[in-house]
Amino acid sequence: MTLKKEIIFYIALFLLILTFSMVSDSFDYDLWARLIAGAGFVETGHVLTQDFLSYTPIHTWWDHEWGAGTIFYLCLKYLGAYSLIILQAIMIFAIFFTASRIVKMRYEDSHCNIIFYFFSVMAILCTLNNPVRSHLFSFLFFTIFIYIFEKARRGENKLLFLVPVIILFWNNIHGGVVAGMGLMLMYALGEILNKKPFAKYLVTFAVSCPVMLINPWGWDYIKFLLMANTMDRKFIVEWMGIFSSYQLSKFIKFKIFMVVMVIAEILTLTKKQKLIDWYNNLDKTKYIVILTTLYLSIAHVKMIPFFVIVSVCFIYEDFYKLIKNVKLPEWKDKVIYSVIFAISFLTFFTKEFSLPVGFNRYPVKEAEFIKINNIQGKLYANFNYGSYLSYKLYPNNLIYMDGRYEEVYPDYLLIMQRDFFMKNSNWLQAISIYPPDIILLEKDYPVFEAINNSKEWKLVYETQKNGVFIQSNKVKSNYIMPTDDEKHYKNTLFDTSIKFK
């Protein structure tokens, strides 16, 4: 491939990713907690280690994403909201750029087929198209590690010296650093089975271990990471399996991509004739990484990007070896590139460059109602809503809990909240042990009708999705209704009363 074609490929790939980032209609539930943590660090000069947003019991705030929050806050403060979209696009592009260089290292024939990357981008954006998420950093560093280790497998070991340095930053940006440590061990095991030099991976791992201690909490943080990565999260949607009953009809693009990649590898492996030759020639490192990430992606929705990344790095070559004799029209690439460029530029000219307000995802008007009516007190709401409500309503309102559950709260609070929303036995425990002044509920939960029919609570405001309840003896005769003007919410999207100085 000529340099000109390669440049066109990368420009098209970036525009494709940027376009998808711009048309996202929602954003991460935890973005607000990340911005609060980032503001705390920038404005005070130290990492926040104690929660101040909740009225329920808490423990030390093990903020494994404080570095990512700081980056997000600095982007927002100095570059504006659009910078978060651009940051996401740059990071996803960097992932695919690095993966493409790995492909080129392994498979010289054709490393820049835009069709393959188009479907890879579609598959990965199933979970990443919510600008912007902290674990993007982990997926990027994970890809960089594969590049470094693939270089090392070819005898180019100099880049291994960068691994502990990256671990230092990764460890303080996102808790997904454990994926990098695990990848080192996978390469070591794979090269042992390949009967090739493996000690360098173990030495790199050994040097990286003490680097992990360089964080705001020291050894206690390592214990937290071990706990967080082994805890049961079966009630958290993004930690459910992709074939669980709740997720069965979702992530179809990834599931199709996954099936195609698995079939490609099965066909590649079955081309081997003699069993002894098949095993001896098998790249054990490659398949340990593929199978591990495949399992993680099936077991947890949140892990889907790992398998997509590994598929680009390792399965791309096998896929194209299988179809290399298929004759396609020479003009196909010109048509595809033309469509990508046309759609991208059309989006740039017609789409506003800012984060979406998220009326269908967040209690935007509900929070506005509580704010403009100065309804103060303890606010009980779904943990997904928690960080947004804190960002918008603190200090007048404290929350029950938010998405930082393992970082801040004891486990039983989430269990009690699940029982409350699903109206399980003892469902009233959550609001009787920790009584709120305000309850914000989604209408599709069984508990909504129960609270709506109770004498203790009065529905004072509702939208199509949610309802706001206040204790009956505290209800006023009339309330100010929030505006329907979307521009107002766009202009005030990042307004907050949280101050650290």
C-alpha cells in the first residue's frame, strides 16, 4: 500500500469515528462524578478520598478513575464541551491506529482495509459511543501493550522499558490497569508454551508490580483493585453477559462481528492437517489472548472492546487470508471512501458540536424542577442518576448512592436499592433505614405505583419517564414548572454549585 493510500485510509477512519461520536444521543452516567473528582483535584491540589455527596454510610473513596476525571475536567474547563467529543474520537482512533500498526507488523499484504475497520468500529461503539468514558484509557493502553509485546516477540525489546512508565500513568487514570498486568502474564505463558523467550515478560511484570504502589492510597488501593475486579456485579447492566436475558436482544452488531471472527479462526485452524503439526505451529500466545478476551466479552458487556481490539490485531490477517482469492470490483474502495467522506462532512455541517442534553436518559427536567423550587433535603433515586443529581443539586440535596458503588459505598446499599425498585420482600428497608425527603422514580419499575398510591408520598412532578415524590406533609400548594426550552438545558448542561475554594 502506498503512503498516499495509507494517509487517505487514516483520514477516513478518523472521520468515521468522529462522525459516530458526534451523533451519539446520550452520555455516560458516571461522567458527572468524574467531573466532580477532576474539579476536586485541580482546585484543591489533592485527590478526593472522602465522599461528601451522600447521606448514606460510606467508606474511603477509592477513586480508580481520578486521573481520567482530571483530564475530562481540564478539557471541559479550558476547551469547552465539544472537546470531550473530540477527545473520545481521538482515543478511539488511536486504538485503531495502533491496532493497524500491529496488523502491518504481522501481515504485510494489506493492513488498511476500510471495510473491515468499518465493521470493527461499529462493533466497538456498542459500548463506547457515550462520550466520554474513563475506560477508554484502558482500552488504548491495552492496545499499546499488545504493540509493545508483539515487537518484543520479534526481538525488538527496547519498548519494554516503557511498560512500567505506562503502568504508572495507567494506574492513576483507570483501574483497568489490571488488564495490562494480566496481558503481560498471558504473553509470558504463551511464549512458554511456544518454547520461545519468555523471561522478559516476567521481568517487566516484576518491575511493574512495585510501580502499582505509586498512587494516592498505596497498598490499600491494590487491595481495593483486587476486590473490585473479583466482586459479584450481576445486578449491574454493563457487567451482565451478552447472552443474559436482559442483554439477549442487544449488541447485535458486536454479536455478528464476534461470530464472523470466531468462524474465521475455526476455518483457519481446521486447514491444518496433522494434529502434531497443528499444535506445534499454533501460536499459543495469540490464542490465549483471543480466548481470554472472547470469554470476557461474552461474560461482561463492558469487556466487549477487548475482543474487538484483539480481533483487529490478530484475526484480521486470518480473515483476509481466507477471502484473499475473492474477486471484488476495483472501484469498491472509491465508493466506500466517497460515502464515508460525504456522510462525515454532512454531519459536520448539520450537527451541533456539543454533548447531547439527554432528556431520554437523564432526569434533566426533574432535576430542574427540584432546583427551581428550592426543594432541599435527602434525595433518593436510582444509582444511575446519582452523580448527575449530585452535580446539579448539591449542596441542597444529598443522594442515596450513585455509580461509584464499590468505590464509595458498602455492598448492601445496592442490594437494598434493587429490592426497593423491584418491590422485593423488605423493599421498604432502603427508605425506612435511610429515610429521604424526596424520591425520584422511573415509571417502569414496580415500586412506582406502590409509592404513588401511598399516603406518605405525593407525586408533585412527572415526565414521560420519571416522577418526583415529596413527603405528603411537606407538599406546597403550587410549584414552578421547568421550561421546555432545550436551549436552556444545553446552555446550563455543565452548571454546578459544587465549589472547592
